[in-house]
Amino acid sequence: MSANKSWDIFFDDEVKELTKMNLPDPETLDYYERTRNREIFWNFDIDDSLVDFSLMIIKWNKQDKGKSPEERTPIKIFINSNGGELPAVLNFINVIQLSKTPVYTIGLGKTYSSGGLMLLAGSKGHRYVFQDTTALIHSGSTGAMGNTDKVLDNFEFTQRQEKRVKDFIVANTNITDKLYTKNYRKDWWLMSDEIITLGLADKIVTDLEEIF
């Protein structure tokens, strides 16, 4: 005899009613809740889709127009990223730096390459990492293809972008021009205490309420 089980017996009436409704999936609900709370969770490699979040920061600043920074609800960016496209993160940094609404950055796990730049861009005093958050600073990759002239053009453009990155890091951390030049061509790995000492972030989280 076959066992035709009805799974209804495992759910109460409230759950049964909810299943009849056309509700969005939990991931979508989580996204909208974060948006309402002005939270961005970046758990990806960095690419052009980051511009959508630049637009969100611009929108939140528009909503806050006329308020002092102290009156504004801060924007919080949670970061776990292997890095990615430099032009995309540089544009995002431009928007963060122009934001009158405070932007808190919180490093979760990996803040590598462009992800570390995102962490660094937060409002001074509100750049957080956890005890085992790590960072990586290194030189960029051109990915150049084509004839010699095109490769050289690409290389020259990459050098200009790398100077932009160096200037940004030196201006916003305790890393000197000399120290940066000495280390950036290798994979320069940093543990959380080094992240704080070098000024890429301001505080190691010891109580979750610090980032609420």
C-alpha cells in the first residue's frame, strides 16, 4: 500500500493561509527591508551593477535634503568582496565622499582589492571590521589584448588609475607614499589589527550594538 502523506498536518492554519498568498521570496523581502533601513549588503565581486547602489545613496541624500548630518539616518554598507572592477568602485567612492548623509562601512570577512577601497571610503570614525576581517592591497591588472599600441594605451590608462588609488589611500589612511610604493606590487595581506593600525578602518567590532 502506498503512503500518500499530506504535509498539511505539519503546518498550522496561519501558515496554510500564508502559502495561498502570492508573497515574494524571502531574499526579495530581505532586500526591501534592507533598503528601508538604508542598508547595503555587498556580497559580490565588484562590477557595473554597483551603480544601482550609487543611485540609492543619491536618493537617500535627496530625501535628507535640508537636514544636518546629525539629523540624517546613516547609510550602512556591509562588505564581503574579493574585489573587482576599479572604475565601478571609484565611481561608488565619488558618491560616498559627496554624501552629506553619513555612510558607515562594515567589513565582513573579505575586503580585498576594490572591496578594501569601499571599506576605506566610509565616514571617518565609522569604518568597522570584525576580529577576523582581512584586507588585500595590490596593483591592478590590465587584461590588455590587441596590438602593441593598444596594449601600451591600456597600460598607460591603468597607471593613471593606479595613481588615483594610491592618492586616495595615502590621503585617507596612515599609509605613507613610501610604504605604499614598497608594498603595492605584491599581494599585501592585512589582518584586522593591521587594518586598524594602517587606518583603513577605525574600529574592530566587539559588540554588535556598535553597528546597529
